[in-house]
Amino acid sequence: MADADLERFLEKIRQLNAFVALSERNPTLLDALRHCSHHDEVVALARSHGFEIGRRWGENPPLEPPLSGGLSLLGGEPPPQGEERTHVLVATGTMRLERIHSCGASSAPGFWYQQQEEEWVCLLQGRASLQFADEESPRLLQRGDSLLIRAGRRHRVVATDPDPGTIWLALFWPSSPAD
């Protein structure tokens, strides 16, 4: 881990510890925390009290919205080569819509995603290669392609396009017993 990444990671832990300490001293805040139904609500609650706990150590700040007040799905500076940047567009108690901008990124060797949530992805820009643990060959996705990734299905990103990168639209929701 690079020194800058280590410092970002340690700062997030400091922020998280301070938010926990404040929550333990403030019954109203603790009750509000208790009523959060997902991670994004906890992040927003912490932010409303001056704590930034939502970013992962290698994640860049969210994109700034354009002057029109919305967020350009295809605009924005690409992340550095080998990285990706995630921006939550909409989050409710049951679903989350994210814009993910990958630039020459791939999953770490040996790493597999195995999410508790259902995920639907659509490529808005570029190409990506995804490997499922239960399939022999990676799947190549191109602009306009979409894919449903069922909860618990092991998968990894083999590759995404270099600059200007690959832009994904990803919708997440809880798996239901009927699925």
C-alpha cells in the first residue's frame, strides 16, 4: 500500500472511531444510527455530523455534479490507470444505483466478488471482461451490454478499457427468497 493510501485508510479509521464515540455519547444520534437500513444511510448520517467514512482507502472523492444540477453519466475525468471511481446516484432502503468509472482496472489476483445483493450492470462506455467462477471463459461486455449478476455468484473483473475507460451503471438490490 502506498503511503498516501495508508494515510487515507488511517484517516478513515480515525473518522469512524470518532463517529462511534460521538454516537455512544449522544442517544439521539445512536437512535438515528439504529434506524439506518444500509451503508449509504450510515455514511450520510456520519457526513451530516462532519465525519467522512464512506470512501474506501483507494477511492477518489465523488464526482462534482455539472452546473445543471445533475450528474453527467458519461462526463468526468477518468480515474488513474488501474483504478476505478464509484459514485452513488440514488440510494433507498431497498436499492442503490451507482456509476462506476474504471480505467484499465481489474480485480486483484485471486480475488472474487461474492455479493449478498443482486446486481444488474450496463456498460455506458468502453468494454469490460468479466469472469464467473462457474464458467470457463470470461464474458466480454461492450457499450450497451447489460448483465444480471445473481447474489452469491462469484465473479471478478478481468479487464476494463484504458483511458478514457469503462463506465458502468450498476443497480443493486437485496436478494429475495423467491429469486
